[in-house]
Amino acid sequence: MTILTHPTQKRDPEIPLSRRARETRLPPNAAASLKAKALRAEGRDIIDLTIGEPDFDTPEHIKDAAIQAMRRGETKYTPAAGTQALRDAVSRKLARENELDYPARQIAIANGAKQIIFNAFAATLDTGDEVIIPTPAWSSFQDAAAFNDGTPRLVPCPASTGFKLTPEALERAITPKTRWLVLNSPSNPSGAVYNADELEALADVLRRHPQVLVLLDEIYEHVHFLPGPPASLTRVAPDLLDRILLITGVSKTYAMTGWRIGFGAGPLPLIKAMIMVQAQACSGVNAIAQAAAITALDGDQSFVERAAAAYKSRRDIVVNAFAGSPHIDLVAPDGGLFAFPSCASVIGRKTPQGRLIDTDLAFGDYLLETEGVASVNGGSFDLPGHFRLSIAADANSIEEACRRIARACARLG
């Protein structure tokens, strides 16, 4: 049998790409993780702290629910909005945990919270519409806005403000073209958590600008380290609910990252438009994962508390390791799966080999090459001079990583 060789197997074909494709980047955390994995495959001793993926396994009762769903034959197409059963479960969750009354028709299910964000921007942004993004911020906020013809308007929020947006900075950033404000609390990458007074001050600004919608990303809502539940704009300013898209999911809370279930709750016209976008992009989320998510939301919640306690313990390891460090400054994260230390004091110094550490990216490369610690540089989150460490790893690995970072810093001249 003769096998024909396609001409493109001999050389890369020249395919005209859209502006969107040309300008889109691989998420920096994914790029850093790929580099770490490649070095590990070469036999290097690498501690990978690049990804905010829980190191716990999905609880057994959730996996069992997926198996039972398959045995019941729940393996068919699902509605683009999500199954009625899961939307009802999300409605119950929001009432029980968030004190919010969202009927199922105001809830959309997607392939992770990331797709909810993308769908929202696709449904609302036209060329030139602006999206205010306080930085440091998860890069996908900016990329999703730009991919959908929006204009990201980045507002630096340095450590001196606790990495939080101030009402004065918000007021300055709003223009007649502003369409969205992104609020992520607890935050990726900084771990910042807004309190009720801070949210009320932002709400006062938003009341003066009724054209501004709020994308409220609370995917880390169950990973917080302060007493009591974290404050939410939905409770602080219920008069703004008709302008808020609340986003969360099961990935971080229940160690279900690979199941790809996120959900958004918001005004009915927005939810309808987002569902229409998803119907054209990928249709409904897979039935088996949705069945598992119902059990996650309605079932035993003891795992959630245990995981949160473990993350707090790991957070404390990082905080204690850098306390009093002459090289690394850290604002203790109040929630989320990351620490975001400053490496500004080592910028401008040289390695033992004479290489200049001139950026946070160079510092991250130095840590990876000399000590096998994989991190993500702060410039990837639009706040240079920092680096992000995931605490979604076992305590021993985190302790060892902190020791290696201190050792690497001490060698700089």
C-alpha cells in the first residue's frame, strides 16, 4: 500500500492568520509550567509552583456521582445554558452560601469560569469599548477583552494599596467608553481580599457611572484566610446586582480543575446573550461533569474546610519563610492559591557568573536554572518587580522552595 505524503508534512504551510490569532499569547503561567515540565523530563529536580491547581484529588463522592450518571445513560448532548438540574443546584448554592436569589434562568454553565468571562466579553464588547482591569491581574482578563475587540485599561494597584483598587483610581480610569470593571477577590496573583468598606467605596463610584458593568470573579471564594466569610460586592451593594456578573465554579473549591465546570449569575439579558455565544462556540458542557458538579454543590462539604485549612497552613509557611528577609518582601495573601512576593531589592544585582538580574523575568530564570524553583514573573500580571508562587503544592515542596529561593538570593552580588 502506498501512503501519500501531504506536502505540508515537508514544510510548514503559510496560513494567513487573523489579527486576533496573531496578537493572542499563551497564558504566562502555562508557558512557565511547560518550561518546568520540560526540565523535569530531562531529569532536573524541579519544584513547580507555577499553576494554581489544587494538588488534592477530587473527593470520592463526587467521582462516584459521575460514574452513576454514566450508568444512568446521562451521556447525551446538554443545553447550551447547562442542565436544569445543575442550574438549580447553583441557584441553591448562591442562596445558601452567598445570600443571593438567582433563579436558574439567570445562571449559565460553561467549560470553566474562563469561558464565562470570554462569553461575557463576546456578548457585550464592541471595538473601542474599555475594560478596567486592576493590576496585578490574571492575564486572561486582558487577553479575553482584547480578543473580543475591547480595550483593556490597566490600573496599577501596587503593594502600598494592598494590591487593591482604590475609589480614586477607579474614578480616574472610567471614561465614556468604559463597559466593564473587573474585580477578582480573592485575587490571582496577589491574594488580596477586599473588605466591606473598600467595596462600598468602589460601589459609590460605580453608582455615578451606570454604564459600567462589573465582572466579579470569586472563583477562590472558599480559599480565604481571615475570620468569617469574605465580603462580596453583591452583598455590600445589592442595588448594583443588575450590573454584576458573578463568576465562580467548582475547580478550585472541590479540586475539579479537569472537570471544566464554571458558572455565572447575572442579569437575564446578559445571561441570555452569553448562552447564545456559547451555543455557537461549543454548545453545552459535558453531561457527566455537570452531574458530578451537582453532587459537589449539594453534597458533603467537609472537604472544602479541610482544603482551606491546608492552604492557610501553606500560606503561613511562605509568609514565615520570607519574614525579615533582606531580599524578598511579601504582603501576606488573605486568600487564593498564590503568594506574590517582591523581588525588587535584587533587581540590578549579579549572579556568581556575572549575569545581571535586570528584570523579574531574569530573576525567575535564575531561580529555575540554579535552584530548580519554577515561578511566574510579576510582569506577566502587569506588575513588574514581583513573582508568583503557587501554594497549591504539598507543604514539604513549598518549604524547600522557600529555602532554595533564600539560598539563590544570598548568592547574588
